Amino acid sequence: MPNKILKKLAIQLAPVLPIIFQQSVETSTLPDDWRNTNMTPIFKKGGSHEAANYSPVSLTYVCCKLLEHIACSHIHANLDKYNILIPIQHGFRNRHSCESQILITLHDLMSYFVKKITVDVAFLDLSKAFNTVPRDKLLHKISHYGVNADQHSWIRNFLTSRHLRVVVNGEHSDKI
């Protein structure tokens, strides 16, 4: 369903979407259209003929993004409620950012500098680290941290039963 129709019918669809969302989680399935993703490469910088200079942006259905956001919010609330994440975990958290991590690191370094303590520092570029997280390990970890069987099964299907096609200048590849 195109976004324009969703917007025009928002009042009529609002009571129905929670029912669809609940059924999706209870049956651990996603509507077929929600499993389709259009990936569009967005130019970052450098030579426009080099693939490494593009970032992939995935465009999915708004309803699927809403349910994904709800699931993510529930998981984050659970992680916060039971203090599962350590305080220095800054990625993918509210009120945490690259800037807050840098400020903490600078504070620590300055404290050592004032105390005249030598510190060795190694900087790593983790910008693509999330792209390499093995799904099986992630699923095992969320199970370990209390995600119930229905939610776990839904998350597994959400992560694995996807179809992707690349869209560039109105042309698209076959789904993979």
C-alpha cells in the first residue's frame, strides 16, 4: 500500500494495524509485502564510479517499519529495565551517541594526563561492525536475555525471510 494511501486512510487504518501487528508476532510471520526491501545506493563522497563511495539505504514498507520500531522499543525497554547493557554501551541507545562516547573518552584521557599516567590508545573504525553481526549469535543472545519464544521466532523470521532488490534510477534488479 503506497504511503499516500496510508496517510489518507490513517484514521480508518489506525484501529486495524495493532491487530495485524499482534497477529504477525503471534504467528511469527510477516505479510509478504513487508518482507520486500528496495535497496538504493546513496552517494557519499569521492569518485562516483567506485562502489565503496556509496551507502546502501534500505526502503521498506511503512507498516513494517512501525512494527520494527515497536519491537525495538520493547526490547530496549527490557534491556534498560533489567540493566542488561553496561553504562559505557553507547550504540543504538537513547541519550547515548558518538559525541557522548567521545566526551567520556576525552574525560578519561585528561584525567590520566593530569595524574601523569601513561596511556596506550588504539582507535578502531567500527562503522560497519553492525553489518557483520552473525544473525545466529544475535538470536542466541536475545534469547539469553529473556526475549520470549513468540518474539524470538518473529525476530528470526524478520531477520531471515527477506527479499532484496537494488533500485537505481528507476531500474531494479531481480529479488534475491
